[in-house]
Amino acid sequence: MKKIDVHIHSSMWENARIQPGCILASPEEIKESYRELDIDKGFLLPLISPEYRFCVQTNEEMEYLATKYSDTFYWFCNIDPRMGFNRPDYDLSEMLMYYKQKGAIGVGEVTASLEFDDPLVENLFYHCAECDLPVTIHIGHQKYDCYGILDDLHLPKLEKMLKKYPKLKILGHSACFWSEIDGNVTNETRYAYPTGKVEEGAIVRLMRKYPNLYCDCSAGSGFNAITRDEDFGYKFIEEFSDRLMYGTDICQPHQKTYLASWLDNAFEKSCISYENYYKFCRGNAIRIFNLNLDK
Ligand SMILES: [Zn+2]
């Protein structure tokens, strides 16, 4: 099954760095990885906040790449909550609608080290909801030596936002999000990749309670959460089949990811149904982001 990748990073610049000694994959390198992984489309997410290490990208760069490689890429715009004079009442809809009209289909990933309920972050969520743009969030666990919107153990602040902005589609992502699949997660393990059996945790509770919460299953964190206890993973896919999306979070050239082959195997072994396999791999992304595919 061809997949749609809801989370990818690339650059138009040959030497754009994500950290010292480590460059971002070029679009051609991403396309090579996509051929190996049987992915036909990906969503380019700009890294616009300074917390994420080395280079800061622009929305315009993503638009440029998605136009140049329109057979492969869609793009997200990204708005740091501090944009607009660092004002919690700034009309961010103006910027969001500008990029939406230029073709952006979502917002993120938001990596700013601000609390979920910081008035600046709330303002961004309010405007994303108003503009009907889904937002991908990277959750962090501490203000320093970390990046991502800050929440506490078991994600009480994410819950507050899900409740306050029911129209807003939030795509959860990052280790601090995914470790909460298991109720036994602690302050010591929440930013890591805990392994072993899963007992229903905050994600399961929030997914049941808030239909506006979605899962970006990219990166090692998404893969680990879904596969660490396979029987639980199959049930999770079954129960939330309409809100899980495949992704890679590839940043570097030739970066290896494992979720695609795991999903293919799960379907071949009849551990997940064809319908749910399709939804996870591409159907949900097509529906949620109104993509003109498979029609
Ligand atoms: Zn990412």
C-alpha cells in the first residue's frame, strides 16, 4: 500500500544543518527514501522556532519545494506563537489565511518552548481553529535543554486545549506525547522511549473523550508506542482507526524508519483489517486534509 507521510523535513539549501555535522535531507534524498518505503506523498513541515537547534526555516521555503516537487509534497505553514509582536491578542488568522490561500494544508510542527496554556499558545490555537487548519504539536517536558510546547505528566494542559477548542484538530507527536500511551509513564520516563507491556494511559483516555485529537505516528516515538506491545497496538489501531496517520519525521539523508514495514506485516498477518490498514497508511490523511487523491 502506498503511504502518505504526514511529517517530513527537508531543505532547498544543500548545506542546511539540523545540528552540527548533520544536514537536512534534500528533496531528492527524501524521494529516494520514499521509493524504498513506498510513500507517494509527504507533508513538508518547516522548522521555524529557534529551539530546534541549528537552522531556522521559512514557510516560503516549504511553499517553494512543494511547488517544485508538486508530485511528491504538500506543505504546512508554521507560526511561532510569539509572532505578531509577541502579543497574545494578535490576529494570527491574517498570516494563517495568507499561507492557506497559498496552499498550506496545516500548521506545525509547533516546537516553541512555551506552556500549552500560555496566552500566546492559546492565541495560536484559537486562530488555527478559526482558519480550519489542523495543527501538529511537538510536546516537550522542560523549558531548558528541550524543545516543544510544555505540558506536565499525563498531559493536563493538552486536555484543557482540546476541551476549549473543540473545532481545532490537534495532531499529537513527540516522545512526551507518545510515552503517555501507557498509564505507567513517570516523570523519569516520559521523554524517553519506554518499552514493554502497555496499560491504557492518557492518550487512550484523551482519544476516547476528544474527537478533535489525532495521532501523528511518525518518528521513533510513534513507532515505539504503537509497536512496543503489539497486541495493544493492534487494538489501538482498531479503536482509533479514523484518527491515526502514518508518518516518518525523516530529517537526514537515508534515515531509516520502521513503521511502514511493521504496518505491511501487520496487515499481511491479518492482525489489522484492510480497511484500517488503508486508513492508517493514507485514507485518514486524505480525508482530514481534503487531499484530491484516490477519487
Ligand atoms: Zn519533526
